[in-house]
Amino acid sequence: MTRLRTNKGFTLVEMLIIAPIVILAISAFVLVIVNMTGEVVATRANNAMVFDVQNTLNKIDKDVRQSTRFLAVNSVPVSNTTAQGYNNNGTNFTNEGGTSGTSLILNMVATDKNPDSLGRSYIYLRDQPSDCSNPIGNIPLTYNMVYFVRSGSLWQRTIMPTNYTSSSYRCNTPWQLPSCSRAYMATASSSAFCKVTDIELVKGVTVDTFNILYYPSGVTNSPSTVASNASASDTARNEALDQTRGVKVTITAKQLVSGRDIEYTASVRSQRIDPTSRTF
């Protein structure tokens, strides 16, 4: 009796048929994994972008409410020495037009602690008109807070007067410190005027996607046409801004993540409450 020998495995013909199917299946599986990974990365990036935009709008809302004026041009002088101008030199910031493009420039009152702290107090100028034993009613020390776009991101800069450290100029030491760009601070010496780095708030923002409208009050829906008119003079815009108390800020962030375009737009409308009874 002859036994039949059976061979296990695939023949060459069978391999030629199955191999392409296996390759296609593996390729499809890899493609699914890549797409799923890309979706996860894009979703995380989108969530982070939404958080950054909303957090920035909250910061703007808080700063607007604590501000004393909207400005057409920074009221605190900048120079090549302080490097606090738009180009890390003496270039002024403007709320519309100019080198800096659209910027939100706020005049703020300096405090001895974090402005959000319940125990904070305003910093007053010495002998303006009273001495520091009873400075209430004196002119306060003010600085500029600027929200501006540069290199595809929205930044926050604190512009301080050059003599803010002088005890003969002010009564107490301000909590606020002057800030400059990352590039400047990376090479700045310890004696540089700026002490901290600008805060990067949102990536993927341009001057065209950072929009600001100013309103005479918190109830009107008609914005000032002069306050944000780049063709108007600095003086004309300042005069118009002095007549406004509200502002609407809109931020649109756009980023490319894992080959996917993500975009998010949000707005906040805020009103100055004038922390002091006078306009400075």
C-alpha cells in the first residue's frame, strides 16, 4: 500500500496571488493608523489653540477693565536703549496702521502686588502733590500694556517708564516689570532695562486676524469710525479713543497640524471701569 505524501505551505502561484492582497491589507492598516494618529494630534492642537484664544480673551477683558485709557500710540516713551519699541528699538506701537499694525494699547496704573491680588495698592508719584506719607490723591504711576502681533503670534508687552525704579520718583516699588522680545532677552545683559520676556499668547495670528473695535459705551452697537481708522492721525485717533469706554476684540488663530488646517475664532467685548476717578 502506497502512502500519499502531503506538503504543507503555499505554492509559488498561491504566493503570487496572496502577497499583493497582504501588502494591500497592511498598507490600508498603516494608513488607518496614520490617519487616526493625525486626527488625535490635530484634535489636541485644536483644543490647545481654543484654550489659548479663550485664555487670552480673558486676560484682555481683565486688563481692559483695569485700564484708564485706550491709546492710539504708546504714551510711555520707547527708545533704542530700552528696546521696548515694536522692533526692539524706538519704534512706537500704534493701535491701527504704522509699523506694528493692529495693536491694543492700554494705559494701566502700576500696583505694588499682582493686580489680581486683593491686597494690592496703587503706586503714586512722590510729591505729586503730597509726600509719600499720604499719597492718596497724588498722580499714580502708569505704564502701557500692549497686545500686538509679531512673527505669526499674538504677544503681550509691558512698557514701563525709564525711571520706574527711582525711589525719588515714586512712593513704592511697582510689581510690574518691563518686558522685551525673546530674541532680545536671549542676548541681553543683566543691566538691560527689560527684566522679563514678552508673553506669547496665541500662535497662528496675523494682523489681519486680530481685530479691534472701540465703542463709546457698553450698550451701543455702533463702533467709533475714527478710533480704529488707520488713515486718521495719531492725535485724531487719541481724541476719538478718549470718547470710548468699550472695546470688542476678535482673535482668529489658524495653524497647520499634521497636514490639517485648524482654525478657531472668538471675541470678547469689555468695558473700562476706570480704577481711579481721574483719567491719566
